[in-house]
Amino acid sequence: MASSKEYVDYIVDQASDAGTVACKKMFGEYGLYCDGVFIAMVCDDQLFCKVTEQGRETVRDAGKEEMLAPPYEGAKPIFLIEDVEDREFLSALFRATTLELKNSVQKQKK
């Protein structure tokens, strides 16, 4: 089952305080970018976010349960975010994940 554009737009709106959040259709599902960094995907109307240490801290600080699941068959498990209604949490998670991924890319380039 493919994800609905309406659900993806809702996620983008919910996380908009994190920075410039955009979506791109990929293989019938959607990739999510924050400030140009690929950080998450929506598969079967479920939000999956890349795992980072800052993301783990954000999940713990928000009192959320850390849930890992593969977004599609054969993929490695990543964060499955069920509480997409919590705008502050979602923005904080996207911000933290983006920052860590940006920093890791910059370190690799040096």
C-alpha cells in the first residue's frame, strides 16, 4: 500500500519548525528532507526516521518509547515514529537528526 500525499503533507507541516522540510516521491513512497538532508521516509502511511545518537536523546528526553522497525522488507530497522501529532517532538527529532547527519557528512569530507 502506497502512502497518501495528504499524510506526507501533514508530516511536513508538523515538522516545519525544524527547518525547511520537503518531501520527494521515491518508489511509490516518500523521502523526507530537512534543510536538504535526507532524514526520514514515509512508507505505508508510517513515519520512519534515521537513527542517530542525538535522535535517541531526543526520543528519551520527550519520554517516548524508542521503537525500531524496517520501513520495507530487507531494510535495516530505523525509528518508527507513531506520535506524529506531537509537533514539538517531531520538530526536535528532525532538527537533531539533521544536525548530526550534516556534521557527519562534513567530517567525512575533511
